[in-house]
Amino acid sequence: MMFWGGRWGDVANMIRQVETLINRSRFGAIWRMRYYAGGLALQKGLPLILLPLIVAVFGRENYGYYVLIFSGVQIYATTISLGIPLAVVPTWFHRDDPLRFVSLCYALVLGLAAVFGFTTILAAALWNAPVAGTMRAVEAAAWVILFALFYNVNIISMGVVRSQGRQHAFFYASVFGGVVLSLGVAMAYLLGQVGLRSLILVQVAAFGSATLALLGRSVVRDVRFPQRSYWREALPLVRYSIPLGLNTLLLVVSMGIDKWFATAFFPRQDFLTYVINYQAAFAMMFVPAVVSLYVGPIFSELVARKDWQAVRHEERKAMIINIAGSVSVAIGMFAYAWITGLRLTGGYWVFVVTFILQGQYVVQSTQLMAQMRSVWLLMTTLIGMVVFTALLLMAGLTRNLYLLYMAAPIYDGLLLALISWRKRPSIAD
């Protein structure tokens, strides 16, 4: 026993020494993102891996209705929460007792969910029309409300975990959710419950279990009902968070509006090619997603300390990682497409440029959120959306496929230019 204990102790010491060397190297920042990268890979990758199995078990039609309902969940959850979950990380380091302040965020979100949930159910009951096959509006609304509740609590809890630097909690929650999803699909198949309701229940169970795991015992223990003094901060919080929520909604719309213009104005083959090029290049967004999860709390802490030199240093480091990682993913996806016979055109490389610009925008917008400047962030996106929509409309009316492709990098380049120009004065103060 001593032999094995000593041997494993030596191995553990060696691993710690290697981790220390990596952390001190130029690759230290990348290594410190490993839990976020692993957790995000599970969240995004596992559903794709299981997609053929899910479609085979539940059917294409049911899966299509589920995607429709989940897209409604994202919009509904962001709308009824007033963007409050997005405000956790930027405000965390400005509070003497952040967990007490987070309790206000939980209370506000739960209260908004109850008010909007009752209104939504009432409206759906009055309408009472089928919205997803044979599912009536009131039942679909109930699923959306439940899913949206988990969705918002998940974002708040993730903000707590990120601010506390507990990456491993995010990773383990992703693992737990993935296990529940896999087991849920298997049980549905074995029990013969392969309808739309079963598919939604499996997805809600997976997301809900990941959310509960993310909450963790420490958060549940430390978060309490907000004190009376904290309720006075509700209005300033909402005043800051609403622009964040509106900005998120606009970004979600911007990710789909070009597809609608492509399918409305261009031949089917051009539309399908456009979508395939876009989806292949979209894999690049994995890198800035991981980087923003890691660097967001760092920006918020440094801004709270007004350490602008350190902010610039972290910004440069994040942008270099973004570019290097995104280009690597782009080359990898192109090689994968070539090996598998997936036909990509020159439009793929246009989208590669688009997502490189978008990745840099993600870093800059994360920093602007840390500076609590949500109104300018929203105004930047509004300006960009007006230009983007105008370019798409011109491309559609003139049937100019080149302009359709170029609209995306112009939009993201404009966003990056606007946000880079406007944030500098604050850092120079």
C-alpha cells in the first residue's frame, strides 16, 4: 500500500510540476481555459454526435418541432429576464458581498418568470391553437416557460461559477448534463416513448440537471433571499441589464436574418451552398466562446480595480489566442470537408474572415460589458444591424450573390470598428 501510495504521490507531484511549467509558459492562458474548452465541447459537440441517434429514435418531424420550440425558448428567456442573468459577471467585482447581490438577480428572475409565465399561459389558453403538430399552444407554452426558467438560472449560476474561478464546476456540470441526455435518449427508445413530449422532456431533464449541478452546494448554501437594502439596487441593475438583453436579441436575429434573405431571393442551390459554407465556418466560434468565458471575469476584476494596463495586456493575449485558434479551426474544418466530400466554395473563406472579425468583436464587447457600458454596446449593434439589413436587402433585390456573402464581414468589421473606437477613451482615463 505504501509502495502504491508513494508511487502515485510521485506521479501527482510530477503532474503538478508540469502544470506549473505550462502555466508559466506562453501557453499558460490556453492551458487555464481547458475546463471551459472541455465543457463547451461537450455542450456543443455531444448533441451533434447524438443527432443521428436522436433523429432515428424520435423522427425528423419531432426533432424539427423541438428545434422550433427551443428557438422560442432562447428568445422568450432573454426577453422575460430583462437581461439580468447577463449582468452577473460585470457587476460581481463591484460588490462587497457579491453572493448577496446575486441573490437579488435570482429573486428578480424568478419573479419575472412567474409574472410573464402566468401571462403567457393565459394568452396561450385563450388562443388554444396547435403550434407544433398536435401539441396545443398552452402545452407548448408550459414547456417553453419551464425550459426558459432553467435557461436563465443556468446563465446566472454560470456567472457565479465564472466569477469565482471554478472552471471545473462548469466542466462537471456539462458532463452530468451529457450523461443525462444520453441516458434519456436510451430510456425513451427502450420504453417506446418516442414522441415530441418525450424528446422535450429528455432535453429539459438534461439541461435542468446540468443547471442544478452548476448551482452546486456552495451556491445554494451561500445565496439567501435579498435583504431590503439590496432591493433598492434593483432599478440600477435593470437599467444596466436591459440593453444587454436587447443586444443579445439583436445578435441572435443577426445570426439568422441572412439565411431568410438567402432563401427568399436566391435559387435553392445558392441558398444551400450558402448555409453549408456558413455552418462549416461557424465552428470557428468555439474559440471566442471559450476565450470569453475565461476572460470575462478577468476583465471585470481588472476594470473594478481600474488597472487599465493589465486590461490591455489581457485583451492583446485574448485576441492573439482568438486569431490563432480560429485560423486553426478554419483550416481543420476545410480539411475535414475535403476528406468527407463536403463541397465548400470560395464563400467559405469569406465566412472565415467574418468569424475572425466576430471573434475579435466578442473580446471587445466582453471588455465593454466589464466597463458597465451596456447602452453603447446596444447602440453599436443597432447601427451594425441597420447596415447589415440594408446590404442584405440590396443583395436580394439585385440578386447579387457576391454582395450577399460580403454583407457578413462588412457587418462584423463595422461592429469591431465601432466598439474599438468607442471603448478607448474609458481605458485612457
